[in-house]
Amino acid sequence: MRFAAVLNRDGGTLRTTDLAAFSDRMHQTLETAGHSLNIEIVAGKDVVETLDNAASRRSVDIVLAGGGDGTISAAAARLMGTKKALAILPAGTMNLFARGLGIPQSLDGALKSFADGEIIAVDVATANGQPFVHQFSIGMHAKMVQLRQKMEFGSRLGKIRASAKAAWATINNPPAMNVTLSIGDAEMAARITGIGITNNLFGEGHLPYADNPAGGVLGVYVTVAKQRAELVKFFFNMARGKWRDNEHVEIHQTNRTVLKIHSGSRKFRAVMDGELVRLDRETVIEIQPGALNVLVPASAAQSRAA
């Protein structure tokens, strides 16, 4: 297969990686297995343009994207609905989409798995037409990301610490929003502290990622917890993957939902695949079954086929 690798030198763990040495290992691993490889190492501001160029080249079979959540989401958006496949180098903080695909969490481990990997089709979700591979969320998560962006951190561990501080600040002053959520023929109005809409349902007993990335459904997680003790329990259960143990979380599944915001005139934000985006007053979120080809380890492809 013909690989085009786009590495965001400003993204995730790649900021502290010897990219020259890693590029040499990439060539050795993939070319020894009979593949061809072109590598472009670019600054964060140039990632989107470089991904556009890689995705548009006829000579490319696989776009290998390395960086944080924003880089992976941008790559998926450009490959969605095409015959080209996405290979993910898990260089972010949590790498939740990559985990759901069964991709090893070390850069070298992921690279070696691509040498004899297989291509499968997985789902993508869209929010008002904008693709996302993991989650669209409002309320607490968006506030936490906004607070974290004001903090300084230069490493993965620093980001985790900043996230913990932002989470505690959010718990002590949680947002509240009046929303209407349409799921199928039903419509619910509620005052919520958070809603997460996910590309397939999260599995239980681990970090929040989908066990089946080709399940064909959206997961809708509505949080109404307001008191500090309730919010602490919510975050604790979320970290352990105990969604169904939390009486303050309602879980639904659907292939389409419409979210309407009724709270005031404040400029609310949403988080989409880890990035803050403007939140429209009305957002239509839909699942796009099998819309993205991804390269996964052969063992992961075989276990899904079984």
C-alpha cells in the first residue's frame, strides 16, 4: 500500500518526540513490509492544508495522521466517503478513537501494527454536517476545556493535571442550560449540566470509547447532576467507565437527534473531538454508518469479523 504520513510536530506527544529518528523507523518498518511511504512533518497551522493535499492525491492509499485529537478529526473529515483509509498514530492525551479501533497506544507499536494491518469501514457522526469521530458535547465538558485552555502545560502529564484542575473548578461552578432534545419521535425538555453525543455507544468498565465503532448508532448521554457530591460521583464513574451505575445520567441511542439551546443570549461553546467550536442554537447530529475506512491491526479486524 502507498502511505502518505502527515505528522503534526506541535501536536500531542510528537512535540517531545525525535521526529527524525521516528521517521527513519517509519520508513524501515513499512518499506520492509513492502509498502511505500512519504512523510511530511508540519506545524499545526499547516496540518489541514497538508491533509487536504494528501487526501487528494491519486497515488495515495492510506493517509497516516499523527497528532492530537484535532489532527485525527481533521484527517477523518477529509477521508470520509472516499476509498482512501485513515491510519492513526496515537499521539494525543487519551487517544480514545484509536483505542476503540484496537490500535496499540505507543507510536512504534501502532506503526508495527500497520505493516500487516487490514482496512475496515467504521462509522462517523456529523453535527450540522461537520464530521466527528468521537464525541460532541456541551455543558460541563465545554466549560472544562475552556478553563483548561487558559492554563499553561507543555506535556501530556501537564495536560492531565490541567484537566483535573479544570474539572474541579467546573464541579464547583457547574454550567446549567435549558435544552430540547429530539430523539426519534420523542422530544424532551430539560435543564442540564451536560450532554455528550457519541459516535456509537461507549463500552463499560474502561475509558469512554466505543467498543464497536461500526455499531450504527449515536450514544446520547444526558447529565442532570447539580450538587457537588453528584458531580464528583459523575466524574468518578465516567473515569471508570461506569456509565450505567450513575443515576444522574440518562443514556439513549438513536441514529439522529436534534439539540436546541434555549438558554439566554450567552455565547455557548461545544466540544467536538476535543476542540472547542461555536454552538449553534440548533444542531442536527446524525450517524453515518461505514463512512470511513480505517487501517487497524490484523488481530483487531479478525476479532470484529468473528
